[in-house]
Amino acid sequence: MKLTLHRRYAFAASHRLHSPQLSDDENWRAYGKCNNPFGHGHNYIVEIAVSGPVDPETGMIANLADLDTYVQREVLDAFDHTYLNEQVPAFREMVPTTENVAREIFRRLENFPSARLERIKIQETSLNSFEYDRQKSGDSSS
Ligand code: NI
């Protein structure tokens, strides 16, 4: 029997939404004030879902300490208190919308060895959140 474990993490980061493929006017129309050249920040909350069988000896899907260590190393150390556009290499090529932040966090966590990463949900503000789901992503590597 498979169960799913959800765990939440938080980080703060700044970003600017600006696509090099669009003109300045088009960027302004697409992103509005999020295109401000000096950026702006968010307190992001990331919820991670991993699934697996319950280990008969421990009664757990995965050790939370192992998950915390992995998320800390792969995501929080790299993202917390950064300017995403310049300090996280993936966002030198990809606009750091929260959709793309979700994809990048999924990519960084998908090889977690102790359980299967099913989805991540990231909350950008109290009004917006985005979900990246292995099943729905069309990602053939699943
Ligand atoms: Ni923003």
C-alpha cells in the first residue's frame, strides 16, 4: 500500500519577470509591474508530496530528516535570500515566473532517493499557487 507524505518549506527570494524574447513594451504588457527593472520579492511556500510504501520496520514512507536534508541542500540553500534571475543558473535562461520556479524545484528534487516525488506546489502570494505534478506534467521521464 502506497501513502503520500506532504511537507512544507519556506524561502524568500526576489525576481524580475522579463523575457529577452519580448520587446520592452511587450514585457511591460505581459508582466506589468513585475517587470520593474529592480525586481521585487516574495515569501514562497513550497509543499512537497512524496509517495511510497510504508517501511514495515520504521512505519514511515521516508525519514523526514532525510527529506529535510535533501530539500535544504538542493533547493533552500540555492534559492533562499537570492535574486533568482542571477543567482540560480536555470533562471539566466528561463524567466523566473512561479511556474518555472515550480519546474526547477521539481527537477532538483526528482531524484530524492528514499521516496517518489509526486508533485510540488508553490505558493507565491496568499492569492497564487502553482502545482507541478509528475502525472500531469507530460514529462516522459516519469
Ligand atoms: Ni513576483
